[in-house]
Amino acid sequence: MTKRGVSRRGVLAGALLALAGGGVAEATVIWRHTRGDGGPTLAASAPTASPTPSPTPDYLALAREKIEAQVQKIGKGHLTLAVHDRLSDIALTVGTTRFPTASIIKVDILAALLLRAQQKNQKITENDKRRAKLSITLSDNDATTALFGRIGGTSGLNAANKTFGMKQTSPKSAWGTSTTTAADQIRLLTTLTDEAGPLAAAGRDYLFGLMSQVDKEQDWGVPAAATADTTEVYVKNGWVPVSEDDGLWQVNSIGRLVEPGHDWLVAVLSNHHKSQPNGVKMVETIAKYALTELRKIPAV
């Protein structure tokens, strides 16, 4: 019987390890007893696995989840939202319901008028300019009706909207009852801000210039999401009581906020409000919430 300690087998294993270049400082060994002769055996330790790197969080998915929950919480099925950042390409849409446009369609009508004149290699008339300013900055309905007639009514707007890439807007002869989605309003704004889009720079500048001059009493909605860093603000709102909804209010807002690193296009559509102020509050709440969450996404 051998003495308890290092057996010849252990000494031999150690010697072989040394001959193989495994010095003390270069190899980790484990002595363990076997049930055979009671002597220890030499075994190399299992290599330590490198820690698995944590996956990069999907910041947009996390933001989307929070925004969707907030839309459901405050909107209860009567609110939809779409956002697109032209610089980072962050984009999301919450809700697919079609709503009456109310006065946000005035942007679409003016864009169609500008496109029509451009295609004929003409400029819009002074009368059209006067009506356009009234339509966008003061939301004047009579001026809008005149412009709607100038583009050929529903057929003219349908033709323009095909050029603008819109898919979910249905013009009606009573233009304020036309229907649209938040996503389609973002398609329109994306096209109208695209330097390579169908509308030339002069037309784009003219339209957004008017959207930056909206009367202060109508300067609500998307602008509520602006911060101290926002350098440019553009908006057009729509609001109307809906007889088919027991006189409850439709309140919509579309707009653009430009700031360092971002060029946000935002559309919020909503209905079933007891009053216009109630609708405005809801629209502003979700616009601010959405952009607050989306601004948290790290720049790539």
C-alpha cells in the first residue's frame, strides 16, 4: 500500500506536463482523488468561457411599446399617431383607423395646387396666394373651397395624391369629410419635405412658410412637442363637431419640428371628444409623450 500523498502516477503526469511546456504560471491544474488506489490524479481545468456580450437593446421597440400603451390608455380607441424622423429614419405608426380630415386636408389641397401649377410651368395667381394664406394660417373654409375648385375637386386631389404616394386618403366633395390615416399624412409630409420629391423647392418653401405662420390661436397640437432646441415649427390643425358621432369633436394635428439631429414629421388624429379643448389636450399629450420617448433613442 502506498503512502497517502503524491503517487508515482501523479509525479509522472507532472513531469509530462513540464516537458510539454506547461509551467506553473502557464497552466492551471486540479488535483483530485480517484477511487482506484487512493492517489490523486492530475487533470487540467476546463477553459473559462468568455462572458456573452449583452445584446444591444432595440430602443425603438421599447419606445414603441410605451407609446402604444399610452395611446391606448388616453385614447381608448379614438386616437392614432404616426411619426417619422427624416434624419435618423426613426418611424412608427400606432393605429390604422381612418378619420375625417377636417381642416388638415388644406395642406393637401394647397400642395395639389402648387403641383398643378408646376406641371403647367406656371406660378399660382395672386388670388390663389391670398386664398392659400387664408386657408393655411387662418383655416378659412371659403378660401379652401375656392382652391379645391381650382384643382378640379376630388378628381384633381386624387391625381395629386397618387403623385404624393398617398394610399389611404379618400377625398370627398365636402372636403372636410374626406378620410385619411395618420400614416398617410406622414406619407404626404415626407413627400413634401423630400428634396427629390415631386414638388420643387419653391413650392415646398412656400407651403411650409405658411405652415410656420399659423395664427397663434390655432398654434396648438404638434408644436406642443417642441423643446428649447427646436429651431423650426410647422403645423396645420383640424377640428370639427361630427354629427354622426352625436356632435362630438374630431381634432387632428399634423406638423414638423426641426431640431439638431432630428426633423420630426408628426400626425395625430382623434375623435369622440366632448369639446375641442378636450381634443386639443389629448393630441398635445400624445405628441409630447411620443417625441419625449423617441428622443431617448441613441444616435447611431
